[in-house]
Amino acid sequence: MLTVAFEVRYCPDVDPQVVVDKIVFNPNYGGRGCSVPGTCVIRHTERAMKPKFFAALEKNVKRDGFRNPILLYNTPEGLLLAFGGSRLRVARKLDKPIPAIVVDYTCRDYVLWEEVTPDNWQKFFKDVPLHFEFTDVGVETHYSLERNRRHTYDPKGMEWAEGEEFIAEEFSWLSKT
């Protein structure tokens, strides 16, 4: 088994403009190489879909701030998005810092921030995800809002939007699971 050195930290105020690439946990995806074993790096692109979802998320963030951190990997290749692209998109639009759990492969850039451990990770979330796993290369987490995820749907990812009309239109399958 390959042993890699990293630390997991909570950073309350990452500049969203510096996150331009995404880590993909499939080395054959077609991106460029990455120091995280079994991964590659691709350009993070924002897709023009679910406009009512993004409008509602932006409204919620303006009113309540970010409820949950995104997941980033800090590597020699840069600060890479692993999870939380919708929140990152809103943070960029609002030019607002965003909280993040950072898997730091430099073991120097985030040393001043609080360590995230198997015993305390839940405290960083208002909507605690069902899936949050420390792995041999970092952290894997998601709310699984899309149908094609390998894990079951976790409704915690949409608690902020309870009662919003866009859900039936843009996420019609959520009520069918």
C-alpha cells in the first residue's frame, strides 16, 4: 500500500477565484497528472444548467451565508475542487470567501487552521452529509444530488431549499427516489 502525506484542515475563508481546476479520482479521465495517487486534474467548468436552483442558492447564501464547506485538495498542481461546485460558483459570482475542508498535500499551507478528524468533521457542517469518508489519499464526501452517483440520495444537500418551487422542475426525480 502506498503511503502519502497529507493533512486535513478547515479553512473558513478560501478565495473562490483561486480555485480553477478540479481533481478527478480516475487517472484515465484524460486530464493532466496529479500528485494525489489515482487522480488527474482537469479544468473546472461551470455548466449552464438548473438556473432556478442557482438563483435560489445565491439568495440563500446572501441571506444565511454558506451552510456547509466545499472540499478542496491543496497540491503542488494547485488548489483543486473535489466537491461543492455549486457553492463555489455562487461564491465566485458574489466574490465572497467560502469555507472549505482542505486536504493539504503541501503540509504547510493550512497548518494554522483547525485539523479535521474522524471525531470532529461533523461540526463543520450545518447539513451533515451521510457520506464522509477519510481515505488513504484524503477525503471522499457528497450529498449525491444526481441520479448517477454510486451512493444513495442524501436529502441533507437540499435542506436549505425546503419548500422552494424550483425543486419539482429542476430536480423532478428527487421526489421519485
